[in-house]
Amino acid sequence: MLFRYKKSFEKIAMGLLSFMPKERELKKLQQTMHIYEENPDWQLFLWKKGEDFVGLLGVEVNEDHFTLHHVSVNPSHRGEGIGQAMIEKIQQLMNGKEMRTTDETEAFIRKCMDKKART
């Protein structure tokens, strides 16, 4: 289930975000979190499985599209379809807006779409 980020989730969000290759350094991680906390167009979501948050996704919302900037799943939960489920849920929440990717998220989205096409 996808939950909108709250300040009380900050440490969990930073931990999940740190699995992104460009977010490993603390200073960069703090800058990214600041963007999500200060800019209303940048929205961060956490995925909860059972009692634990195991995934994260961050988007920048524009009038006619949204850009997926961050997608991360705890390594111990990878391969369970959580990333794909998060993508499907965010597409529903964005009410048909076009989804765009960044260089960092494009390969993951392509992988999800390929898997979906095979099933």
C-alpha cells in the first residue's frame, strides 16, 4: 500500500532513498529530502508491506504529466513485484497523466513494462 510521505517517516525514507546510486552521500540525500519537503510539486511516497516500509517512490507533478525521479525497494524485498506495484499505483493516483522518467529511473520502468507485457 502506498503512503504519502510525512516528516515522521524521514529516517525510513532516507534509508530507502540511499539505495539509489546517486543518493548514497549524506549531503546529497539531505538535499533531495529538502526538495521533497519544501516543494509541493515534488511528492514522495512509501510502500508498506505488512508492518514495514519496503519501497519508496518520488515524483515531480506538472499540469499534464509527472516525472518519476526516484524508485527504490529494500534489497531484501526485491524481485517480489513491489516496484511494479508502486508504479501501477502511482499511475492510478495521477489520474491518467503521462509518466516521464529520468536517466536514473528509465531502465527500471522499461524493465517493469517488459515484465508486464510478458504476463
